[in-house]
Amino acid sequence: MRIVINLVLAVIVLGLIWVLIGSIREPIAFKAEKEKRERAVVDKLMKIRTAQESYRNITGAFAPSFDELAKVLKTDSFMVISVIGDPDDPDFTGEIIYDTTYMSAYDSIVSLGINVDSLRFVPYGGGASFDIQADTITYQSTNVPVVEVGVRRSVFMGPFADPRFSRYDNSYDPKSVVKFGNMGAPNMSGNWE
């Protein structure tokens, strides 16, 4: 009888140890996975922001869709104007020459390590795409282009998209959006910055 009680107590102790290890492992795993996934999404958003700024340099506005963004960046060029002479120098008496050349936007984007065909896809999102909006608004009596690109955390957090994980991080909300830009103001900042 004594041996049976000792065995039952040993099993209970082992079970409690297992529960204790699990309760320590889960928050550590959540934090590591959250940081890894958010870093990948932020890196992709920074590439999208660079691509959008390049698109704006070419067209004067932001791309309203990833198809339009890819099309322009693959087929259009940046205009590069070289100024020979100093137009700001009042003592300059020579001729000021403006030399315009064109440089392929696609070559520039590829040299930055940006693949325009895969920009739309959210890392760890299982094929999901970023939400993209672009428009022109009146801001301080001036028409300005605006853009907003983002994704909800629940799309890329996988098994950690449950609100119960907010007990390990008070600022974690799977419904919140990781994004850059603002449709109400000319702002290209990311909400992670």
C-alpha cells in the first residue's frame, strides 16, 4: 500500500513539474515568435515604403494597388537631371546646362534587394496580402498624395493570434494593425517607429 501511495505521489509531482515547465516555456516561446514575426513584417513594410516612394518619384502619386506598383517599377524610369554650372551663384557668368538622363526604376529597385512581385505577401501570412490604400487629400490648402499600407497582427501571428497571449505582453492586441502611412495626413512613418 505504501508503494502505491509513493508511486501516485511521484506521478503527481512529475505532472506538476510538467505544468510548471509549460507555464514558463509558453511566454518565452510567445515573445520569441512575436519578435521574429513582427521583425519580418516590419522589414517587408519598409521595403514597400521604399517602393512607394520610388513610385511617387516617377508618377507624383502613390500606387493604389500592388499590381500598379509592380507595373510602373518594372517598366518606367527615374529622371535624373544633372546641372552643369551653378544657378545659385550670382557671379557665375557661364552657361548653365541641364542634362537629363533616365535610369531604369527596376534596376534601382532590384539593387536595393526588393522583389516587386512578392511585395504584397505578408511574411508568415499564408499567402495573405497587405492592405493598401492611396489617394490625394487637401492638407493645409494643398493637394498632397497619401498612402497607408498595413496588416492586422492576427494575420501573421499564426497560433499566437489568440487574445489570451496578451497576458504575457500588455501592449499585444492581435486585432491591432502594423502599418506605415496615414490616409488623413502626409505621413510615411510606421507605427513601429
